[in-house]
Amino acid sequence: MAALINAEDTRRDPRRWWALGAMVASMLVLGFDMTILNVALPTMASDLGATTGQLQWMVDAYVVVFAALMLPAGLLGDRFGRRLMLIAGLGVFLAGSVVGALAGGVNEVIAARAIMGVGGALVMPLALSVLPSLFGPEERAKAVGIISAASALGLPLGPIIGGWLLNHFWWGSVFLINVPMAGIGAVACLFLLPETRDPASPKVDALSTVLTATGLGALIYAIIEAPDRGWGDPVVVAVFAAAAALLAGLVLRERREARPMLDMALLGRRGFLFNTIAATLVMFILSGLMFALPPYLQAVLGHDALGTGVRLLPMMGGLMIAAKGAQPVVARFGPRAVVAAGLVVLAFAALLGSRTTVDSGYGFTALWLSIAGIGFGFSVVPAMDGALAALPADRAGSGSGLMMTLRQVGGAVGIALLGSLLASAFRHRLDVTGLPGEVAHTAGKSVVAAHLVAEKSGSAHLAASANGAYVHAMGLVLLVCGVASLVAALLAAVFLPGAGTAAVRDEPERCRSVIAPEPDAGQ
């Protein structure tokens, strides 16, 4: 009973909103890092002599490590303390940022990005897993909405901040900007967050951790490489087979454990399973949309990196509206109806965007992007809150780690599959008649490359063809996103638990198992 009273006291503590601010800072810096590096790649290619493949790995090293380690990171938080591991994650992220800022070569940058991926893997699930100990059911949806908005806000702010930094400082400044934010977040977490842990959680199984990290890492690597190498490439096929074998080995090992590290019983919770699936499908759709849109804004409409970041903000406006309005709407209509309706709105936005033409202009883009932000917020915020509500408190870290891992895998699959569709449709539609073979091949790599070739050759026809081809390809991607969103809406309407059932069913268990805040946790 003492644990329950202390947990309820924590949920009434006014400092919980300051604690949420600390987590917002943590999530915001992760959001920055998903996009801020992209605007610096051309400068880094020039200064460091990096090849295209090396530039790709500067980006991908973070994504692979990030996705592969999130699940073990959640368990570490359950076992050793969520506040402790969250602060440790921010410290690792800060250290990686310093290494990146001071790097003098390509390999050092790639290593720094991998280190930052380790830190990010600790921060992402644990920032979510502490929410149940801070907020009751009536406030948790609002807190999840604020966290989601902070994470997503970093995506468009990354190019804005990166573009400004590159105009005033050297390329390492895009890493250095993380240092004060990560430092402030760590200090705030130290003084504002209560410490929660589950001493009875499973021991950290080294072999299971290795199987999880290598299996997911191999899967993400194959997904990233497949669009360039080809889905039938022997290396891609071999890595997919290795990933399947490693993950199958993980499942077999965990099924034999009395106290497994990867609790398959979590997937037996209907509320957790289907809310996680809904959030993963939203991430798939959003990743494809965010992948296709920046080249359209830069190459077709002619905006620079800073201008592109600014023009992505209407989506954030829609997301802010949805994050603010999600809680009362869910209370009125129930999470199942709101998630399904949000996905329908997202589908409408994508299908509207698929009607974009070369002459549409930015105003039309801002319209459907705002609608997409509203649909995204009303679908992902209740879905993530529903998944967290279905978790017992003693599995909050590992459960949120599993949810965020699946979301990242969904995003990687979205970029790989929809990026492959985008590239092939662009190459098929691009008119390279009269160009030498090697030049035609270069022009077909991307709309940016096609514009560079057109500029060097003085071919206005090639530039116009590149614009038309890219808009056509982007329309196909958005069409697929719209259809996928409609399918996800149908699945949500059919399979998500009814209004309040998951939360009501699981809340007593969650209250019984909440670990009391420790005396030194800033009390």
C-alpha cells in the first residue's frame, strides 16, 4: 500500500510537469538528429572527401544502432533504474556529439554517429516508460501528446537549425548543438525525475541481448541496402536470412526461459499489440511522406535547406492542434474511434497530396501537410497512450522499448520500400534522350542529380523532365501512403479495444506494481 500511496503522491506532484519538460528536451534533441545531418552532407563530402556510400553510412550508422538497441535498453531501465539509464543515455549521446564535432575523418564521424545511436536507444523508450509513474490515466494522453510533438518537432527544426549553423559555422557545429541540450536534459532528469525500477525484472541475458541487437541490426541493414543493391542481391538476401535466423533464435531462447528478457506475453495483451501495430503503421506512412517531400521542396520548387525546413512546419501546426485536442476527444468518443478517424484523415491528406502537379505551388502543399499533421496526431497519440496503458508498471521499460523498436522498424521499412518506389518511378519517367550513357545514369540517380546535369549541359528540357518525373513519383508514393493509411484505419476500427477497456482492465495491476519513488529522487 505504501508503494501505491507514494506513486499517487508523485502523480500529484506539480514538479511532474517540469520533469516532463526534461523529457521533452531529451526527445527534441533526438528529433533534431534524425534530420539535421542531411543538410551538412554536401559540405562534409567536400571537406572530408567522403564518397556517396560513406555519406550514407554517416546517416545509417545512427539508425541501425538506434533501432537495434532500444529493446535491451528498455529492460536495462526496468532492471537498474529508468532515471539512471535515461541520464546515462543522454551522457552517451553528448559524448558521441563531441566526438562528431571534433572528428577529422569519415570513419570518426561514422563512429560518432554509432555512439549517438547507443545514447538515443537508451533515451527514447525510457523517456516514455517513466510517464506512468508521473501521470495518471486522465493526464497521460496529454503527456504522450507533448512528448510526441517534441519528438516530431525536431524533424523539421533539424534542417532549419542545420541550415543556419552551416551559414555561420563549420560542419561540426551540427553535432555541437546537441551538447548543451543533452546536458540540460541530463541535469533536469537528475533533479526532477523520480527513480523507478523493478528489482524482480529478468536478469539482462547477454546472449539474448546480442541476438536482439544483431538480429534487428541485420534486418535494418538489409532494408536500408536493398533499394540500392536490389532486393535479389546475394548480400541483401544473405543478411535477411541471417536476421531471420538470429531473431528466430532469440524467440526460441526466450520461450524456454522462466523469466524471459523479451516477454512475449506483452504481445498477448490486445491493447498493447494493436495500438503498437497502429503506431508502427503511422510511422511507416509518415516516414515515406517525410522522405519524399524535402527533394520536392528543394529541387522542384527551388528552396534551400533552411527554406525547406521552414516549409515543413505546417505539419507541426496540425500535430500541435491534434496533440492538444486528443485527450478530450478520446474521452468523448473512445480511443478506437479516434485512432481510426485520425488514420482516415491521414489517408485523405496523402491522397490529396498525390494530386500535386508541377504547377501546384507551395500553398497546396501546405494545405495537405497541415491535414496530415492533424491525422498523424489524432492517430499516433492515442495509440501510444493505449499501448502504455496496457502495460503493467514493472514492464514499462521493456514494453515501451518494444513499441519504439517496432515503430523504428516501421519507419525504416517505409523509407526503404517507398524510397525504392520513388527512385524507380522517377527513373522510369525521366526523359534522358540524347544524353550519353554515363550522364543519363547519373541524372537518373535523383532529382537533385538530374538538375545538376541539366545545369552543366544547359538543358532546360532535362530540368523540366526531372521536375515532372519527380512529382509523378512522389504522387505514387503518397497514393500508396493513402491506401496504407486506409488499411490501417480499418484494422484499428476492427481490432483495437473498445473505449476504456484496456486502461480500465490494466490500471489496477499497474497501480499495484508501481515502484515507489526513492528518497533521493529529488524528493
